[in-house]
Amino acid sequence: MERWHRKGNQDSLGHNGCVYHLAFRPDGKILASASADRTVKLWDVTSGERRDTLAQSLKELFAVVFSPDGNYLYAGGADNRIRVWEVSETATETTNPILHSKFAHEGAILNLIFSSDGKTLISAADDRTVKLWDPLQMKEQGVLEKQPDWPPALACGGGSRIFVGRLDGSIGIYNAATGKRIASL
């Protein structure tokens, strides 16, 4: 745990910019962090040791999420792309190949989540779009109606429902299967 508490150390392997998002692998052993320094870092939760730095992005990364089985890591940010890595059991350097780098939105990707059943990746961007993806093939499956404001908050629940929180304070509720709006709050 000593590594987790180090501060001000020039040799630190931490990020060189703001950390925007964190995600645990479902087994709880690996933490992923997305940063303004254009990297995703993989951390051993027990020791605090950095396992790998994934540095393919050209701009800030705002969102990161593991697949429900923990085998894949998805990240998105200011370069409008969703990147997908296959993450090994140990998550150590050179064992986490990039599989996809998909241009996904016309604006910065603000959030990424999985549907309740784990079969759909959902992305939200500052172009006011929310898209549904086949997470294995990274093929677009659908787009929700254009949002009235940026949609930085996403949640799934209540069966097949997608909840979209917007900067204007409103929340839209959508059917995940059809993409149709159910209600607005």
C-alpha cells in the first residue's frame, strides 16, 4: 500500500495530468485510470503497482470501463474515438494488445458504460449523441434521439432502460432494445 500513498516523488509512475475516470475490473484486482495526459494506466489494487500504460490516444481521455467479463477495456475522450484493449489476467506491460480504435462520435466522448445485460456498450459525447455498440465488433447498433444538452451521465437499470443525465439538469429514460424515449424527468 506504500505506493498508493507516495506524493511528490519525481519517480512516481502516476499520471502527468488530471485523472478523469476510474474503473475496476470485475474481479477487483485491477484499477484502470483515464487521464488528461492521454493515457490509461492499469494498477494492481493490492500493491498499488502500475502494471501498464496504454498510450495510443492523441488527446485527453475522459472515460474508461471494463467489459463485464473483465477481458476487455474500453476508453474514450477528446479525440472522438473508442479504443479497446484485451487485458491479460496480470495486466502487465506488453500483454494488453489494442484491438480497436474506432472513430465513434463527432465530439469528445464523455462517458462509457455497459447495458445491464452486458451485451451493449453505450457511449455519450459532447456532440449530444448517445450511441449503442456491439462491444466485440465495435459496430454501431443504434443512436438515441439527439440530446438537448451534453449527456455526461449514463446509467442502466430497471430491466432494459438507459438513463441519460444532461448538463441542463434533465434526465431522459430510454428503452435499450428500441432506443425509444420512455420518459423525461
